[in-house]
Amino acid sequence: MTAPIDLYYWPTPNGWKISIALEEMGLPYDTHLINIGAGDQFHPEFLKIAPNNRMPAIVDPDGPDGAPISIFESGAILQYLARKTGQFGGRTERERIAVDQWLMWQMGGLGPMAGQAHHFLKFAKEDIPYAKDRYRDETARLYGVLDRQLAQNEFVAGEFISIADFSIWGWASLWEGQQQTLEDKPHMARWLETMWAREGVLRGRALMAERRPGYAEDKDLQRRLAALG
């Protein structure tokens, strides 16, 4: 039996990338909570695994050549898991290139911009209109790019689901908190619902969902997760 992967996690869009991938790939894993609000990411033991003091991170006891390996950075983890399992990374070189470029698009663009939008729109102690406008507008531009891509493809990298979808979906599913609209993005709206309908996505999203602020008031999320039984 395959030894479980150790997942160092908190229920955020970056954490969901990996919990969703593990569920979709059918890999066993043990969850270790890294409470970023309490500062767990700065503990010396965690820094040995993730020196950039950010979660998620994993330790795979069955790494390359059968030796354990620790990996930080969500994009690197996704690429590793796709190679390890032969799943969701693309079957041909052209597909792999498509997956990689959209994964990098999320890592370098959507994640940072949507994350800053969340910060300045919801959590910043000061009201800074310039920052709010900048990150809200750039997030809107990026969702326009995503919608145009999805107008031509069922999934982000083509007609197949991939780690690029897992990477983007968590951030995109929080579009309302980023003060975005789907009225002019029908293809993104369709894709969001397609992803919500997948059991692996639901299970990954459900992992420790109750630890996320606002869960008790989010009746739509509770309804969706209740479908898991």
C-alpha cells in the first residue's frame, strides 16, 4: 500500500490546490494544519519543510528513487504530483506546455492579484482607494483572459482537466469577495460550475472548511459540501 503523503495545509485557495489534486488523483494523505492566523508557518519544524514560511507544503515518503522528499510552493507540488501519478499534467508535449503556461499564469498573475484584492478590499486596516481599484481592476482583466480562453475550451488548458484547473479554481471560486461579476463572463461561470460538480474538487474544498472565517454564514458552500454525504 502506498504510504500517505503528509499535507501541510490551511483552507485557503493555495491550500485547496493541493487537497483537490490529492483527492482527484486518489492519493492517500495525512493532513497537518498550519494555522496561518496563529503563526504556525513560522515554527522551526515547518520552516525545515517550507523555508519561505508559506503553506501548502508536502512530504512524500515515497519520493524519487524511493526516498522521502519535501516540496514547497503550490505550483511545484502540483507539477510533482502530476509527474508522479501520470495524471492531470497533459498526455502530449503540446498538452503539457498548455498546462504549464496556465499554471504559471495563475502563480504569477491571478493568485497574487486576487490575493491583493482580497487584502485591500476586505482586510486592510486603512482604506486605500488606489490599491482597491488597482487590484480589483487587474483581477477583472485576468478573469477576462480566463473567460476568453474558456470560450474555446472546456477546461483551462484544453478539452481535458488538469492541474491548471486545480490551481485556478480556488481563487476564481471566490470572485464575489474580489468584487467581480460573472454577468459578462459566461464561460468562466460555466467552468466554475463544472468544477463544483466534481467529487474530488468538493472533497478537496471541504477539507477543514469549518476553519475558514465565514463558513458558518456561507449557506451556499454548506449546501454544496452537503452533497458529499
